[in-house]
Amino acid sequence: MTIFEGSAVALILPMFDNGDIDFEGFKRQVQRMIDGGVQALLVNGTTGETATITIEDEFKLLDMTMELAKGTGVKVICGAGSNDTQTALKKARYAKEKGADAILVVTPYYNKTSQRGLIKHYTTIADAVDIPMILYNVPGRTGLNISVDTVVELAKHKNIQAMKDATDNIAYAMEVLAKTADLDFDLYSGCDDNILPFMAAGGKGVISVTSNLYPEAVEKLTQLILKGNIKEAQPLAYALDPISRLLFIDVNPIMPKAALAKMGVCGEHLRLPLIETTEENKKHYLVQWMNLKNWGIRMKVLLYGYGLMGKKVAHQLREKDEFDLIGVVSYEFDEKAPEAMYSNLTEVQDRADVIIDFSHPNNLDDILAYAKKNKTKVVFATTGFSKEQLDKIEEASKEIAIFQSYNTSFGIQMVTKILRQVAKEFYDNGYDIEILEKHHNQKIDAPSGTAKLLYEVMEDEIKETTPVYDRSALHEKRKKQEIGIQALRGGTIFGEHEIMFAGLDEIIEIKHTALSKDVFVQGALAAAKALQDKDHGLFTLKTLY
């Protein structure tokens, strides 16, 4: 009986900087893998640094994994290997007791045995514990290879149902597959860089390290191969290959943890004798990650709001290969959308990777509730949030990845960069600062969110400023620390923002004019892509550019 077909993830084990296990971080990673579509979870494997943790911690981690996987259909495989057969038996019995779907048993290490000893070791466990067993052949770590003849002999046992082959030797895998073809025995790759040829030869899947980073991509690759869509699988395999290789330029799981730390999933802390990788290695990984622009997975997008901006966003999403617009949410529609149409989030059935919101601040609570429940990323491009609402967004970002900005254009980001460089120097030299924004007569909020953003940038740099929105009631001279913010509304003005630095007999102005809404659309899509590999956290324009 086949244990699983497709991808299983060899789970990493998050730790704190003092070496303690980050159990909450571990649970988040398990849930992330389940949400990512993996077929099975391997807990207490090599990637989980099992060699440095106690057997009690192993049992606790299995308990957590079983609880999270309950009712999902995702299989749980428990690492039960040891260089001591009795210890392996203890682990196997616990896995059986807790209801694990299978155990993974590595060959004994250090006190290496003979091929006859391997047969005795594995059959002793298989005879004593009625649970499907996956042999684990990783001679690069153990110094001991399971010969083809030994595999064939072990495959005859009813409980020994598969092998994880980490030899990275396709010829070896082919021989095992050929000689076990008449037996109820499966082969899984233990090397992410050979998934395509390994499975094309007859392997049933992969127990993957790379899945810790990109579970959707690895699962998609394996399913394409299983369905015989080799040509479609090739570009995705080629895109993932350099990433998979770079994850092993240092001792596993050093690089996967470094990569996950960059993605905001967990820390990169390890237990000695493993130590963090070099900065040079991190740079190599980041270069390849940045090159992985389109790695074969279409982000599922749920669009909230179908007004003028929403329609423009929808149009662009339909044109982009990397996005799949799965539905539109709006309280009312003035025209029919080609996608599923919902009046509220409770109607949505399909799981979205990200919500792009161009609606109204009143929808914030519903969006956050849905996103937290479903672990959905959110791009907030809506303006007019109150301080209380912004606090809610920040609090929610502890659980999910959120991008929030009142303006998503590249040009505005460049303006903010200029302001960070010059605002304080102008202020310190006696220049008065004023912000003037102009918009069409249908805009509700004033001043604009962008004007507030520009003020906040300068406030951060100067530290002692006060915003002044209306001077009609002041009847006093302008104070040095004041930054005036004025709003004009009229006609069809699309959007203008001007920052004036007024000094003695000279004026310097920085101005941004938006000529269409397309600049904001492109920024929103860029934000969605920027969140693709983020687990949680609050991100802004600085993250994009």
C-alpha cells in the first residue's frame, strides 16, 4: 500500500537563540506546510535536528504534528531511526500508539553494521511494531549504504513498504525499482535536485527539504510528474533546481533556516555543533531567490472592491500569468465580473493566497477576521484608516503577512526616499515645510492618505514636527515645528502631491503627479508578489523598492 504520492516535507525545527525549541514557531511551520498542500509531514527527521534533541522532545513534536494534521488528510511520518535498535523500537512504538501513518528509519550510524545486520535491525522493528516503515538510505551522513539486494530482501516484509533514497544516484534507484517491481514497495527521493528524473523513473514522490520554503511549488512539480506532464514539469523543475542546490552548500538544515529567516518564517538559530552560515552563502541564496521570479505557481488572489480601482486591478490580474483571480467581493456590482462574485467573505469557498483590498475602511474587521482564520496574506491599498484601525492592522500582522500603504506607486516611494535625505537638513536651516495635495471632487477623505504618509516620513526624520491642517482659527504666526497640510478638491484632478520648502528668498518644491490609476495598480500587484514568501509581518513601500 502506497503511503503517499507527491511531496512530503522534512520539517525544520525552529529554535531560539539560546538553543531552546520554539514550539510555537514549529506549529506555525507545520500549519504553513499543511496550507501549502503537502501530502505528508515528516517530523523528527535529519532536517529537524533530531540528533541534538531529547527523545521526550521528539515525542512532544510528534504530538503537536498529529494534532495539527488531524482531519486534514495530510499524512504524518515520524522519524524513528537510531544507531541503537532498542531506541528505534521505543520511537516506533510511540509513533504507532499516537496514530502516525508511517515511520522513517535511518540506517544505524557510527557503530555501522553489515548488510546482514541491517536486515536484522530493520526486521526486528518491523516484526515488533505493526506500522508502515520507510527505510532511509543516506550514506553521505551515515557512512553506510543499503545494498540493492538488501533492499529487495527487506521489501518482502509486509510492514517495510518504501525507501527514502538520498544517495543521489539515479542508477541505484533504477535498479531498486526494477528489482522490486513485483513487490508492494515504493521509492521516494531524498534529494530535491533529482525529483524530475527520479519520479520519471518510477518514484512515488519526494521527502523534501525545499518544501519548507516552497511547499506549493514542490507539490505542483510532483503532481505534474505523476500525471505524466513532463514537458510542463520541466520549467518548474529547472526553476527550483538552483534553490535546492544552494540549500545544501552548507550542512543541512543550516541554509534552509537562513532562507526561512529571510522570509520571516522563523529564526536561523541552531544547536551546536551546527552554527549559522556565512554572509557570503546567504548572498548566494538571495541572488537565486531573486531570480526565481515566476516559479510556476500562480498566486490565488481574492479582490475586495469592484469600483473603478477594483476593475483596473481585476483587468491587470487577468493579464498576468503569475496570478489567478479566484473571485471578487463587493456589496454591490454595477457590472458582472467573469470570476466568482461574492457579497461578503463568508460566501468564499476557494482558498486565496492573498486579498487585495481597494474597498473601504469599514471592511477592515471582516477582512482581518477572514485573513487570520485562513492564513491569507493581505494587501491594503485602501485609504482613510483611523489610528485605531492601523493599530488593528499592526496587531494582525503578528499572525499574517500584511502590506499597507496609502499609495503604491514607485514615484511616491522615490519621493519618500528624497524626503528622508533632505527634510531634516532643510528644517534645521530654517526652511518652512508645507504639503499641498489636489484630488478630484469625488474623493471622500481629506487630507489624502499619501499626504499623511509624506508627513509621517518627515516627522520620523525631524522628530519635533506638528501637523497643521487648518489655519483659519489660529490667528498667529507660523511656528517653526509646524508642517502645513492642505487639501484641494475639484473637477477631475487625478492626484497631485507637492512638498514646498520655503526659506529666505527661495523656494524648493518636490512634486508628484499621477496621470492614471495604473501606477497604483502595478504597485498593488508588486506588493502581492512581495508577500508571496512572507509568513507574517507588516510591510510597506520600503519593502517593495
